[in-house]
Amino acid sequence: MSKLVIVESPTKAGTIKKYLGKGYEVKASMGHVRDLYASKLSVDVANDFAPKYVIIKGKEKLVKELTALAEKSDEVYLATDPDREGEAISWHLATILGLDLDKTKRVKFNEINKTSVQNGMANPSKIDMDLVNAQQARRILDRLVGYRLSPFISQKIRRGLSAGRVQSVALRLIVDREEEIKKFVPEEYWSIDALLQAPPSKKSFKAGFWGDETGKIKLSDKADTDKILRKLDGAVFTVGKVKKGIRKKQPSPPFITSTLQQEASKRLGFTAKRTMKVAQELYEGINLGSSLGGTHGLITYMRTDSLRIADSAREAAKAFIVSEFGESFLPSSPRIYKSANGAQDAHEAIRPVSIDYSPKKIKKALTNDQFKLYNLVWDRFIASQMASASFDTVNSDIENGEFIFKASGSTLKFKGFLALYEEGTDSAADNDEYSAGTLPVIYEGEKASLVSLAPAQHFTEAPPRFTEATLIKFLEEKRIGRPSTYATIINTIITRAYAKRDGKMLVPTPLADITTEVITKYFPEIVDYKFTANMEDRLDEIEQGNIPWKQVLEDFYGDFDVQRAQEMLGSLNIDYDTPLKNMSKGTKEKVQLILTMSRHAKLYLLDEPIAGVDPAARDYILKTII
């Protein structure tokens, strides 16, 4: 043996080994091998935030094996995942194995196929220390917040709780939305639909009441509506100007991490954690059987926020579209999507590695989850390179004396990308653009016969609770955290009982309310959206080599004062007795016992009310905590 290649997962190791052949030993690090001590802060704040790393418990034997292999090898290639975490793992491995950082061979694969692997091995680079330092800054920031804030929350509220730099912001979003829903006051409004008959064809169509020549009229209640209906009685409906047009619908771009998580939630019902687990499997490699050449990586790297795709992939998609759908389904020029501002462009968008492996062709080799997600990635990518769909549209004002009704319709003229893929929605209401239906042939100046008038009462609706998909979308839009971390954040919120799932909806528990109120009051910067988004920008600046990473830590730590919050919370003087005077003796004794056990009432009573304690007493207990 002369060359050692270290990757992160055993599946990836097996796939790459097949492409490299003899003379290479490919081993997996099984993720991180070194990290901050789990039971200590492990950050020497007084010594320029120096981190104290240690071999992760359970990895000692693996590290010894890798060390022995490295010593016997002529070359060591570090081929961990091509992102911040992967770069940091390579740096930790190089440090542990005693490799010279100036000579260490770092290789990256955006996709796992023979060409990509061989090209990567032929063009190694040095470890990118800016990328490593961005990861170190993020890890230390999260440790400073988590290690100091989590014990504070556990002490003041309930044991076993955790708080995090991004987790706490995500939790606040869920809690704030619930508060919006509780405070929401529905407003009444009415509509009037006229069912009309077109003169030539006698076909019926609908027109909705809009207003009069002065503008739109709001129907606030039944009295307003009845007044309009009385004026409409016996009135003649005349077709006004008929506007015909063509509306085009563009395909969505190929997936990035966040949009893959959102779409898998909407269409497949996958949690973000489940999506990323399956995507990792598809990236690392699936054994397709001997007839298809064994193990192959099926999608490009799944942690990315870039919409860039390789020219070769675009050409392959073009050939497939022509073969399956015909030339007319190609756009007039190749589609090139622009990534969002601040997006990292190290990797392509998420796409199939090879068009040769269509979902139907390899279905038998995939698990049910793998097939569903691969099919989703495949369809989205191919559709992103197809022609737009087009609709014939008709809009007309239907005049009735002093009032105006509006009628509209659309007809699919050319399917384009809709022949393959249509983006998922969270509810039927999200898909209104296809609900207009068609209008019969109508001409300006014609009289339309009235079939019926249908008034209807409506009420405005509160904003919906977050689903995983809508929460991820909001976090991404506000640049809070990184898409690669969303799955872990949401999973932590659920497992810590801060929120429960009601179907797809995320419902905060009372524990979330209290925790968010404490953090918001004593650590406002931690749950401030703009502050957290700005921190992500600064981490990106570190990655680009524009700012020293320890400067970011120093700036943050100066504003993060746990001791101050401890003193403020500990100095609260709560009058427990006055609100208890009107309670029954038995209830009063139980509440006093709870408050005696913990000055700020541990929240073990929040998930299920204590037997015999009425709601008023329980509400009082909650209020005493803050």
C-alpha cells in the first residue's frame, strides 16, 4: 500500500475505492474525530478564545488505526465532504496524524462518479484555513451560547433543556406566530358571485362583484351586501372590454438544500432530518447491481445554496428532453439561474449525477424513501431546463348598471415543464392560479343572462402555524443559520419538547413560551433576527478571508453576559401570597408546595396539568416564573 484516502463515511469509501483501484486504501473517519470537550466549556476566553480539542469518545481505536495507516503510506489524501464541516474534519485529521499542512493533499468531490473522483485526486489542494476558521468560529460561538445559556435555562426552568444561537431564534419564530394567532381578531367580509350565461353558446360562467366606476367596494357585512343585492335586482349584465393574453409560467430552479427540504416536506411528507439522511445516502453511493456497474453516487453534494450547474449536466438534460418530449419542450436559450446574494458557490445545485440512471431504471435498487427523493431531484432538475408553460387568458369587466363584476379564465396552451413537474403546495389555497377555469366565448357589448346571484359571508383568517417547510423558508429568507443546519435545529426543538407536531404544523408547548420569554428578556440579542443574520454574514466574511475569526468571537462575547442575567433573575421579588387568597385551601397548599420546591417553579407541570390544580392556579404558577 502506498496511498491512503480518508473520507467521512464507509459507504462513500466503498464507492470511491471502486474508482481508484489498486494502490489505494480508502478509510472512513466516521464524521468528526476531534471536538471540544463535551463536559467542559473547552474555550479559554481569557487566552484569545483558544479552543481545547480532544479525541471524541469512542473514536480512539479508529484514530490509532488511521495513524498507523498514515505512517505506512507514501501519500495521504483527505477527501472529507466539500463544505466547512468537511474542511474542519480534514484539518483535525491532519493535526492528529502529524501531517504538514503546507503539503497535505486535500481533495474534494462535488459528485461521486469515476470522472469526478479521478479529477479530484489529480488536482489536490491545501486545506483552506479560512474555511476551517469559519467552522471554528461557528463551533465556538455555539459552545459559548449553549454551554452558558443551556445550564441557565435548565436551572431557572427545567432540567435537560437546551438553548442555541440559531435554535432559540427558530423557537421564537414558532412562539411569536402562535401569539399572533391567539391575538388575531377575524374580520367579516362578503362576496357576491353572479352566475351568467353567454349569449351565443348558452354556456354558464362566473363573475365576481368588484365595485363601481369609482373603484373597488368593500362588502363589510350583510347589510352592505343586501343593499347591493337590492340594486342588482332586475339589472341587465353587459360584457365590457374583453382582454385576451398569454401568461407564461417559468419552471423552478434546481434544488438547493433549503428548497429540497421544503419540497420534500410538501410533496413527500418528509421531515428535514429524514430528507437529509436520504440525500446523504444518494450522494455517497447506492449499489445498483452488477448489470449497472455496482455502486454509484446518484446526486451531487446535498449541502449547497448555489444554483450553478455544470455545462455537461445542462447538455445531458437537453438531450434527454429532446428524446423524451421533443424539441418544442426546450427553451429558446439554455436556462441559467442566478444564486441568491451571499450564496456560497463552492458546489453545484442538487442534481442527478448521471442522466443514464433514471429513477424508473434503478427503482429496484432503491429503498422507497430513496426512490421518492431521487425521483423528486430528477424531475425538478430536468424540468428546470425545459420550456415555460403557457396559458391563454381572458379577462372581462361585466357591467351591471352602476356596478362592475369581473370574470377571468385561463386555458393551458402548452404544457412545457408541467408535462413533467409541478411544484408542491402546503394547501389547496396556494394553487389558485390554476383555479380560474375557462370562460366561454364572449364579445364586448353582448348581454349576458343572469342565472343566479350568490352572496357569501367570509372571515379573514389568522396566519397559519409554521410547518417545517415554511419555517425553513422563513429562516432562509432572513438568512438565519445555514440550510445544512435546519434539520438538526428543528429536530432539537421537537425532541426537547419545545414544540409538537400537529399534522405538518409545529405547535409550541408552554415550555417554549416560558423559555422564549426568559431568553428574550435577559438575552435579547440571542433571539434577535437581525443580530443572528448578521452573525451569519460575519461567518461568511471569515470564510472569504476578510475578517479575523477571533475578532468575531470577541465582538460577540462582549455583549453576552450570563452573570448579569443571573443577578437580575435572582433578584426578582415575587409576591406569591396575594394571588392565592381566593383559591380553595387544598389548591392553595398544592400551589405553595410547588413554589416552595423551586422559587421559579420547575416546569415539569407544564406538559400535563397537576391533578387537582385548577386552570387559574396553573396560570398563576406560569406567571411567577418570569
